[in-house]
Amino acid sequence: MFVRSGSFDYTVETSKDIDTIVNDLRNALKEKGFGIMGVLDFKAILKEKGLQFEDEYRLLEVCNPNAAKSALETDRRVGLLLPCTIAVYREKGITKISLLKPTELLKILPHEKLKPLGEEIEPKLRSAIDSVALNQ
């Protein structure tokens, strides 16, 4: 498994197909206390608009209700940053799973209380992604 941890993302590669990944992520995230609120299928959305997009690209809207409540109680503007997002896509024939790092995203707001929240949920999201990517 190839892992790349960039400044704002955590990305892994897998040989699984996208539908399987989304289904497996649903289960893995549930075990970590998260749910998928929605899945945006960009290929289908763009096709409806008359635009051609060759590769599959799904964006999962992921939420942990307890973490969301805590964050919103700290600063209502954090709702602009919710939910967490995980992208599942094909790029140059390789399937990837990418997480927008909550630790980086929460740095936008100047509250020290949000930092530990990001540090608490990010490893759980990464763990769910890793378990899905590794279980071939």
C-alpha cells in the first residue's frame, strides 16, 4: 500500500474498485463512530450537466456526531468546515482514497479547544481508510 501524507491530505492507494471501497468505508467508519451522510458521484453529476469526466470520483461526507456537536459548541463557524471529506477516485489507472486532514482544516479557526478534537478524530479516520485499503 502506497501512503502519501501531504500538508493537507492523507492519501493511500488500493487495488479495490470504487464501489467496494465506498461500501467497506461505510462499515469501517461505523466501527470508529462515524457515518457517511452522503456520497457525491462527480462523474455522474458532471454527465448530467453534459460534461465528460473519464475517471470515477466519489466524495464522501463523513461525520462523527459527538465531535461535530463539540466543535459547533466551540464555534458555530466550524459548521462551514463540516462534514469531514474523504475522496475515492481513479487517477492514471490507480485507485486512491484521500482524507482532508481535520487537524489542518481546524487550524483555520483560532480555538485551542479544536486542536485536540482534530487530533482525536484524524487517527480514527486514517485507521478506517488503512483497514479498507489493506484488506484486499
